Amino acid sequence: MFRVSCSVVGGRRSVVGSRQSAVGSAGFADLDTGRIGERARELGFDLVGVAAAWPVPYFSAYRDWLARGYHGEMGYMARPDRAARREEPARIVPGVRSVVCVGVNYWPGALPVGYGDDPARGLISNYAWGLDYHDLLLPRLEELATFIRAEAGCQVVARAYVDTGPVLERAYAAQAGLGFIGQNTCLIHPRMGSWLFLGEILVDLELEPTPGAVRGGCGTCRRCLEACPTGALVAPYVLDARRCISYLTIELKGAIPPELRPWMGRWIYGCDVCQAVCPWQRFARPTGEPSFLAGEPERAAPRLVDLSRINEEQFRERYRGTAIHRIGRGRLLRNVAVALGNWKDGRAVPALQDMLHDPEPLVREHAVWGLSQHAEADQGAHDDEGDG
């Protein structure tokens, strides 16, 4: 059992650790770090670990990634103040000593037969089938932070994040023993795979780090690099977000580069290819959190023609409370227009023609491209007939 104690030395806060189970000396408040793990699991987290806040793991790799421009239009990642916080977490929580890392399995299971391989349906990354994970997990992390404060019995400064803060969360999670970082840049747990949401709490308590190394790794496997439709994995452990379908369908606010559109297939929100082909996913089990489930298959693989016709009010009604709601109707229908262009079926043409009159210029632009793809396919078919 490991305990930490809070005290003030020379006007400055200090934290003293001991392996004794006895209560510390007068004025000290003991915290059993094992209880943090127990409470985290009670709150629904599947994985929990602790990493030292210093030194920041993999920061040099992050800096090199930015220098290559691989972050694309995600300017918030390259902002000097945000980069400085990632390098020096004390800018977020003064006196930070530890990072409590958590993970939760979100895999909702496979699509029903006939949905995933139906070319008339769009594909949505399985993390977005249910409710928005930010809204679900952050309150639980805040509750865990409150528990830590109460257990410590002294003033504790803590800050919780779920995929939104200037923190290298996968790096800290790997250091805390939640898994290893794979060649697809995802955190992989050797008994759960990579369908994991991550969160962290920065605290100014010096907690004993959990063992960081976990058994497992990618070895010579290159499945994710070879399967990526757009070649976004430019090298093992290196992602060029500018080519990533998840970036193109979610983060990119403007027009999708025309040369990448044919490779997007039917993905209309995110992409699961580099994770789905990973051999470690054979250990994945369906999540126990019902909020991450689709509820009905249409929410996971909607009909493209039907989706092309929704108006703003229908979009809000359908996607309120989900991650998809964050990108807005315009970007979603932009993605739908690309998928309709890639679906070489005459049923897509009337839908694309209707989209030429959409109030959103972004949608109209991509509808023009979609129709051009059908025109080229028709011309190619006629040429083939002539050759015969």
C-alpha cells in the first residue's frame, strides 16, 4: 500500500510518500492511491494508472510533428501558449506532480450483417455511434478529482480533461501503464485493443507512478500502414493528419482536397480502418456502457440518400448530444456528397443534383464534384462499350 502526505515546508507545499499503512504524523493527511483505482472503476473506467508529470513523455516527437506541418489546420495544437502548456504542465496546474490517467472501452460491437457492406450506406466511426463521450466522461473525472481531494484531507489543486486539454494524453497513458502506443499512433492495451477513450487529472500531489511498461508491441506488423486508404500513416508511429480521413471529415472546416476524395470511400464521419485491421483488436470486447451504443443500426450506418436531404432542424434533432453534432450540418453533408460521388450507382445522382441547391456553398461545391465522378464513370462505361 502506498500513501502520500500533504504538508507545507518553508511556505511551500510538499508531498511525502511512504509505504507505511499507519496514519502520518500530526498535520499530515494520508491518501491511499489504491483507493483512486478502486473509485475510478466504480465510476465506470476500465483502466487507471498514475504517471509522473515530469518529464513530459514524447514531447520532442510532438514538436517534430508540428514542425512538419502534420497538424494541418488544427492551429490550436501549434499555438505557442498551448505548446508551452504541453511542455510545462505546471502552466496548467501550478506545482503539478502527477497525472492520473484513465481509459474506458467504447467498442459498441460490429455492425449487423448487411449494414457495413451496403454501398448505399455511409460509415461512421464507431466511437460516434452513441452519445458524446466528452459529456459523459468529464463529469465522472471531476467526481474522481473530488474524491482525491476528499481522500487527501488537504487542499489539492486538480484539473481534469477528456481529449480537450493541452496534454499529451496518449503519452502519459502509456507511461502510466494503460497500454503502448502502436504504429497507428493509437494507445493499445494488450488485452483490450485500442477502442479506448482517455482522460486525465493533473494534480499537485506526488503519487507513486504505476508500472509503465506493458507486454506487447507492433513488432514487424505493418497492417495499419498498408491499410490506410489515404496513406496518412507516412511512417510507423507518424500520422500526417492532413491526409487522415478522420481529420478530413471532422477537423477540416473547408473543402476536402479533391485528390483525396476518391480514397474516402463511404466514410462520412471519422474512420476506423487503421484500428480495425490491428491484430490486437481480436481481444476487444463490447463496451459495458450503454451510452456508447448506437441504439439502432441507422445511427451507425445511415442511408446516404436519406441523409443528403436533412435540413438544419432535422440535423439538430437527429444528432443533438452526439459527437457528430459538433461539426454541424454543412460539414456532414459535405462528407455525404463525397460518399455519394464514390458510390457508383445511379441512385446517387438525383440526391447529388438536389444538393446543388443546398443553402451551404460547401455542400454545393462537393455535390458538383460528386456528379463529376458519376459523369466520368458513365463516360468510361460508354468508351468500354465502343471498344467492344
